[in-house]
Amino acid sequence: MNRHFEDARYYVKRAGETAKKGIVEELEPVEQRVKRLAGREDEPEPSRLEDVRAELRELQGRATGETKEVLRDARERLATVREQRAE
């Protein structure tokens, strides 16, 4: 194939891809509005930051529970020691 045709085919393909991206970008607000009106709104994917925050909340809850358990055990041991000394 002639070099000019190869170049032309490349640029036509690239122009088509660029036009498609532009159309999708321009119609995105319309698509969102139609979905919202139809009640089929997409749930946004949780971002990495939201995933990390959720994981940290879970870890905080677990750490709080473990801390309370350790404190309860320490208080019981302390009470046992005080009872033994009182005797």
C-alpha cells in the first residue's frame, strides 16, 4: 500500500477515535440525567481512599475491643492480688 494511504488511514482512524471520545464526553451529563430520572443511577465505585478509611475504622473497632478485654483482665488480676493481700 502506498505510504500516503497508510498515513491517511492512520489519521482517519485517529480522528474517529477522538470524535468518539468527544461524543461520549459531551453526552455523559445527558446519560447521567436520564439514568437519574429512570431511577437506574449507578452506585459509584468506592475509591481507594474510602476503602482505606473503612479498613481503618474496622481496625480501630477491633483495637478498641481488644483494649477493653485487656483492661478487664488486668482489673480482674488486680482484684485477685488485692484480695490475696487482704487475707
